[in-house]
Amino acid sequence: MVEVKVDTLELNMYIDGQWTKSSNNDMRSVINPATGEEIARASEGTVEDAKKAIQAARNAFDTGVWSEVPATERANFLLKVADKIDEHAEELARLETLDNGKPLREAEADIADAAACFRYYAGIVTKPDGETYHVADPMQAMVVREPVGVCGLIVPWNFPLLMSVWKLAPALAAGNTVVFKPSEVTPITPTKLFEIFEEAGLPKGVANMVMGAGNIVGDAITESPDVDMISFTGGTKTGKHIMKKAADTMKKVSLELGGKSPNIIFADADFEVAVDFALFGIYCGAGQVCSAGSRILVEESIYERFVNRFAERAKQIKVGSGLAEGTEMGPLVSQQHLEKVLNYIEIGKEEGARVICGGNRITENGYDKGYFVEPTAFVDVDQNMRIVQEEIFGPVAVIQKFRTEEEAIQLANGTKYGLAGAVFSNDGTKALRVIKKLRSGITWINSYHPTYNEAPWGGYKESGIGRSLGTYGFDEFQEIKQININLQVEPVQWFEK
Ligand code: NAD
């Protein structure tokens, strides 16, 4: 176990172009999940702080300091931010690992993706948009896209920088102003991003960051009549709460929520490839990935062989501090989350499922201060069990058996979620037929997990509303206006003089 010593960072909020402490001077401790040590202290936002940030964003939007600058200027800002992320990539990756726990190689990939996302939206913002329509003479109709206004952006802890960037890059590209709230558990790299915004010359008030508890700062943002839209990524329960609250002021909402995604493996798949991706699908990020392949569905004829091979390989995964050389899976993000995941493992056992690998917290060799859990998998499960239906959000897979294509589809679609899903088969026609039947927004054939800035990300059913990334993700942050122009200006004479 590698001991990591860092000076405790002090993190403040960014409101109207100023680094700001909490209005009541409260601070929250930020913990390294590998060691349980404090690594930062973050200003804990209040309702008053949220209101100041909303006001700053409202003023900045209404005065047009960002929405009315040429698109090329906004693109140049986004490109500058991308370059600065690259410049600081090593530091950002190390901080991400310290705060979230993920292995350094995962953090490095996230930081590179974050820079690429800014570049992608820098490219989009200067491209043609809008349409014209041939309507009845003498009218000409056209459609233009405009920013939504003040956007409340609220993100979770599993990809602290990347989830922030998936919202901030398109929102700012489209000319909105924002009030952003990182997860209270992982505010470090989002704060660094706001330092980069400042260095890159963003006008004051355009991007504001308030830290703190969801039920205080988050509610204040969702309730405010001065906020035009909420873009939220997090749990389905929180998403439902936000949607209800946002209804009072009829805000636009975009929700990226939880999942319990199926990974369907047919007997004709390349066996070792399927095992390998099944492990990656669930244990990458210690299972704390919304799209994790947490339900592995395997065709009956290869089921026993698959289960044995999967367990054999899962036991070899090197769990440890994200900064330690050779670590393949890090700790869970917090003590609270550790307890939640361990509780689900107990629920699984009580429901009668059988553990084939893992099932325990790891405490030997100095791991007792961190939040480590063994890569775990259950068999002998049935579809109604809580461990099959509910999002555990940890390194816990359930492996189910199916006999026919129809049964695989039925089991795969048999939860309230619809985020992601995959099919492994060497029969391309069957693979596509099954993928088309999945009620999920993100799918793969003979792969699991790759994500692209170009392609829309989001879920069906209780996994969300709307899409992130790609042109669809840009659309979320825009209003659409029709403009009708009279080309022959004379009285309409509807009423007699
Ligand atoms: P969470 O819902 O507990 O918190 C997410 C964010 O919402 C945090 O910033 C939190 O402070 C805030 N929040 C909490 N209560 C709030 C309220 N009343 N009003 C406004 N904001 C509030 O989720 P989490 O535990 O941080 O993250 C894990 C969840 O996120 C999982 O369910 C996972 O599937 C989901 N997730 C989804 C995606 C996706 O793209 N679909 C991506 C990443 C994570």
C-alpha cells in the first residue's frame, strides 16, 4: 500500500469572477478514499451563496457579455481551455485519483477526454446552424438557435472532471451562463477547471461554481425562477426530485441518471473476448460507472465455463491505491458508499444468491483505512432479486443464464432502467437484431464502454431524459426560435376600414 502525503488544499467557490468563501465560513473535509485522510477542505455553500451565483449568471446572461460575442470568440476560449487542460494533465490526473480513488490510468484517460470534449464543441460552435422554410408568399420563415439562458449544472462524483466538462463545454459553447455544482465528495478537479476558465479570460459572471450539499445548494438552484434550465447527472431518485421541483418554474430539464445495464453473451461469441469485456464492463471504475455492465446474461451452453473463467480472472484483479504502480481497481469513493455496497452484498446473500468471487471488504496490508471491496459476482440469481433490479454502483456483478434469444431480451429489458447494454456474438445479424430490441440509449456489439464526444449519450426509461455529447448534447443547451419575415409590407386588410 502506497502512502500518499499531500498538503491539504483549500478550495473556494467561484462567484461573479471572485474566489469566494461560504457565507457562513463553513468548510467540508474532502477525503482520499484510498487512505481515509483529509486531502482538501472545501467551502460549503449556502442558499445565500447559491442565490449570489444565480444573480451573477442572470446579469451576465441579460447583458449579453457571452451570448452576444462572436461564435469564433467562444470557440477560441474553448480551445484555450483544452490546451490548458493538456498542459496540466499530469497534475489533474493525480488530483482526480486522490479525490475519487480511480487508478491513475483511468484518470489520465478522463483528463484527455475532457480536453477533447472542449475541442469538439469549439468545432461545433462555428458551424452552420438554423434553417429556412418555403412557406406561403410573401412570407419567409427561418429558424435560429439561441442559448437557453442561465443553466444550473449539477454533477456526481464518479467522473468529477469529465462529467463537469460534458455539461460546461456545450453550455458555454452555446452562449449560456451557468451555475455549476460539483459533487460535495469530489470538488478538486472541478475547482481546477474554474481556475483554468479564469486564466483563459472568461468574462465575470458567465461561469459560477457553488459547492455544497444537494438538498441545500442543489435545491436552491432548481427552485430559482432565474434559472432557465437544469442539466443534472446523478441518481434516478435525485433526478425525480429535481424534475418535480423544476416543474414549478417550468424549467427545461436534462437528466442523465442511473443504470443496471445488461451484457448479453451468446455461445457463439469469442469466449475469451467476451470474458475480458465482461470484467471491464463491471469492474472498470470499481463498478462506479453509470453504464456499467452489471447484469451479465450468458447463454446456457457456455454458462458454467463462463462463470468459472470469469471468477478465475476477477480474483486476479489487482486492487489498491489508484496511485500505486500496477493497480487495476481502486477503492470506492467514500465511507458512505462503501457501506451501501457492502449492504447490497449482504442483501444478495440473504436473497439466496451465491458469491463466486469476492464478497468482502479488503482490510489487510494497510487497506483498512481505505474503502476497498473485492471484485464480486453473484450467481443463482433470479430476476426479482434486489441485486438484479437495483443499481449497486460498485464492483458487484450478477451473472444470469438464458436459453433463447427471446429470453435474453426479456431479461435484459426487465428492470426500470434503460441506460446501456451490449451483445457479444459472432453472428452479426443476430447481434444487431438483439441490440435493436434493447430499450437502452447506449449500446455496443462485441465491445463495452467506449464513449465518443461525437455520439449522443443518455438513457431510456428511468435512466433519464435528453442526451449529452454530440450535436444532440449541444441542442439541449439551445432554444429554437422561428422568425417569420414579410417580404411584401402592406396592410393585411383582415378587418374592413
Ligand atoms: P446523487 O444523485 O446522489 O448526486 C449527484 C449530484 O446531485 C451531487 O452533486 C449532489 O450533491 C446533487 N444533489 C443531491 N441532492 C440534490 C437535490 N435535492 N437537488 C439538486 N441536486 C442534488 O448521485 P451520486 O451518488 O453523486 O452519483 C451516482 C449516480 O450518478 C449513479 O446513480 C449513477 O448511475 C449516476 N450517473 C449517471 C450518469 C449518466 O450519464 N447517466 C453518469 C454518471 C453518474
